[in-house]
Amino acid sequence: MKIVLASNNRGKLAELQSMFDPLGVELVRQADLGVGEAEEPFRTFVENALAKARFASTHTGLPALADDAGMCVDAFGGLPGVDTAYYCTQFGYEKSDDNNVRALLEQLQGVANRRAAMVSTLVAVRSPQDPEPLIAVGRVVGEITAEPRGSNGFGFDPVMFIPEFGKTFAELPVEVKNAHSHRGRAAQQMLDLMRTRWL
């Protein structure tokens, strides 16, 4: 089964493809099918993921899978949330993972409460009009470290300390991170949903 991934993020594609291999699902990036980015005007992960999935399906004629994910920091009232990818730009930095980490650490200087959650919401549609999209949410709670640690992963992985492992996501072996990350948890739910509802 071929499904268009409503993302152009190569890291996300590689991570999700390895998780969906057992189902015999082939994920294809929308960019590889000539599809641009969808608008993401909403303030919740689920609304943005649904908009992206419907957009990708509309432009390719394929079932679509979209992920909207982000960092929700307790001290910031859950922000940056849906603005995670562009977090650093509000502080004058150019958009990049490294600058996002730098900006987050700067904003948390002197803040005692460093609790945060990484949230991934996956939405899959069989067609643009699918009345019953599949929705899976994965959430991992941890703490933001004072400085980056580890070289695996991407995004905020180097500063997301997971107490149950005693390491940041970026310090964990890739297979362990994938199995226990917010995206890994959402993907596992999504696999179960696809098995029971689509296949």
C-alpha cells in the first residue's frame, strides 16, 4: 500500500518508514510527487495534521498520512506547540533545529520548571473526503536540559531528557528512541488503527 506522507522532512520520513515497514506500507514524501506544503492555520496539532493530510490526498489521489508535532513547555503555558518548527524565528534567529534549541535554552535561563512534553499527532485519510480520519496521539514527558547532549535524532532531541532512560532522546540508540518517542507512540497507535480499519 502506498501512502503519501504530508511532510518534506527527511528525518520524519525515515523514522516513520521504519515504523510502517511491518504493514507493508510505502511512504512517499509529498515533495517527491510535486506537492507543496499545506497551510497550517490552526492552533492545535490535530487540526493542522488533518488539514495537511487532506491537502496531500487531494493533490495526489493517494491515502495520506500527516504528522503535526511539537514541544509543549509547561513554563510557557504549553507553547511553542504548533509553532515549534519556527520557534527561534520570533527571537530573530533563522529557522533551524540548532537555533530552535538555542532559543529554547535562552528563554529557559533561570526558570526552575523545565518540564515539557513532546507531542506527535498523526492523522491518516483514505481520501480527501474521508469522514473517519484515523487519529493517533503520542506524548512523552521529560525535562529540558541545560545544554544539548547526544548526536542522534533531530529537532529538540538533544535537550529532551527522558527520566525513565536517564538520557536525552539524542543519547539513545535510534531503535530505542523510535520505539519510545512521541512519534513512535503515535505511530504504534496508527499501525493498530490501520490494521483494524483499513487492511
